[in-house]
Amino acid sequence: MKAQIRKIATFVEETHREADRAIDPPTRKAAAVAVIANPFAGTYTEDLTELISIGEELGQLLAERAVAALGIDPARVESYGKAAAVGEDGELEHAAAILHPRLGAPFRKVLGKGAALIPSSKKRGGLGAVVDIPLGHKDAAFVRSHFDAMQVQINDAPRAGEILVAVAVTDSGRPLPRVGGLTKDEIKGEDGLR
Amino acid sequence: MPEIVVRKRLFCVEEIYHEGGPPPAKPYRRAAALAVIHNPFTGRHVPEIAFLMDALKPLGIEMASRLADLLGGAAMIQGYGKGAIVGARGEVEHGALWHVPGGYAMREVLGGAKAIVPSAKKVGPPGARLDVPITHIDASYVRSHFDAMEVGASDAPASDEILLALVMTDGPRIHARVGGLAANEIKGEDGLR
């Protein structure tokens, strides 16, 4: 393993009621978050290959953890997202190196599918930084009922020389979706958009 | 019996591999189970509230069981704690309703833990964070097991809700080294030593 992991946290959130109505079955989201050492903290390094490889490794590890936390068959995952928060001695580009080049392929492999772009967010932040992981349907980005986000935070991370890396998966969309748009029953699933 | 209305449940497991020192053979794990319930006593002073404690017992048992499962079963559990955040239109006394059912549930699930379950409570807004204190399940003075876990939910508690929390751990702090009573020195008679 290339990543030096200090901590892994998993979060599960179930919504049983919204607007005083029962949500049955509840909508469920899960996130897996790793706190890793930033190999480039405090330096400017042109070649970010090492972080790109770490992203690939975490794509599989965190996807497996998040799906396991949800306790479902990976094929039943409906939406996904990813995010990173870089500690103060790192740069935003370090988050980009982890998230964008190679994290997606192993993440999709765990799920068996995933035609859509994996929505993402990134920031630099201190201990307890609040990270909102954007969510979108995994096979068709335009499915309006599944646009959402999941908030995660870890009180002691990221330290200055660390990066917090998160992925989220769901088995559902928002609790009471009613703003129209493409529905999940209408997905063609060819271009990742519709 | 009044119905307990649950809006949301949250679970969090933290695996801590190291904190700058030599990683121990197995990571230290902390887990939290949260339930966001409707507070039936908001907006007015209700003199008799204690009856809600019995109604909370099944929820407590369910949360404690799920929590123990998240850490590999009751036999793995070494530390525990509990807490509550009461929404803005409630009073801190409503959080105190969790002492009996929360503590009872964890003892029940863990098969007779002896130490008092440490707790924290407060009134707070949605997104408020609570540091839930943690001590050893059989002897409060075990110094290596004093800890806390921060919990919270972005949209809870609403002003008419209570966020209830239970926390369990499976070992000492990650690089515990400040002496005091050790876990292998527990007499286990009075819940303290």
C-alpha cells in the first residue's frame, strides 16, 4: 500500500422521516473517509504521480468500505460522489491528483457499473473541516432525484501534512423528490448523462 | 406507552491506525450510533417527563446492539459513553431522559458492564457537535481508556428534536502512555477499579 493511512472512518445516514412523512424504506447514504499522509506537504513538486497512484488505491479501498457500510450488493448502489480536503501544508492540486486521474476506475469496478462522471468537491482546510461530498446518479448524471450531497467531518483531520479523502454511495435519491426532470426509470445508461 | 418517532439514524466507525507513533498490531476503533427523535415536550414546561424513559428502552437496545455489531460483537467492547443534544425549543433536562435507557441498553447488550456510563448533554442547533466521553466498561479509573468521540448530524437536532448518542470502543487510546490503573489490573467489583 502506497498510502500511509492514519485513520479510516465510515459513516451511514438513514432518513426515516422528512417533512413529517414516513420514508419507508429509509433513504440511505454511506461514506468512507481515509486520512493519509501528504507526501508532498510543504514542498512544490511538479510530478504528482505518487498521489495519483494513491488515488487509485483509495478508489478501491474506500468504495469497498462504503458499500460494506451500506450492507448492500454493490450493483444496488444508485448514486456516488468523491471529495478531498488538503491540510494547510498541501495544495489544492494535491486533492486533484488523488481524485481525478485514477480514483474513478477502481471505484466503478467495485460497483460493477458507473457510466456517469463522479461528482467531486475539494478544498483546503483545517482539523474538523466540513466536507460536502456531492452526489449524482452513477449511470446517468441528469437524474434529478439523485442530485444531493453528504456531509462528513473528522474532528482531528486533516492535520497540516495530511489529506482527507472521501467517497460516498447511496441506495436511493432524496427522500421526497418532486422537482421533475429525468427519473431513474428513464435511464438509457449509454452516455453517462441520460 | 408514547411512540418514539425516529427521523434519522446515523452510524460512524473510526479505525485509528496511528497518531504519529508506532502503529499497534490492531487499529483502535470507536463507533457511534445516533438517533434523531421527535421531542414531545418542546415549547412549554412539562412537569412529568420521566415516563418517556421506558419508551426509549427498545430504541436504546437496538442502537447498542447495532453498535456492538459494528465493532465485531459484544465481546470486543472495552469502552463506552453516551450523550444527547436537545433542540432549541427543548430543555437540557430532556437530554437527561437518556441516562437510564441509554446506559441500561449498553449494559444489557454487553452482558453486565460494571462502570457507570459517562455522559455529556447540551442544548444545541442543527449541526451541533458533542464530545461524548468514554471510559472503560468495567472500571472507571482505567486511564488508558479515557477518551471521547465527537458526534453530530448536519441537519439535527431541529428545534423540536433530540439527538441521542451511544458510543463504544474496542481498546485503549492509540498510543496510551500516561500510567494509572491498567486494564489488566481491574478488580471489577465496584465499577471503579
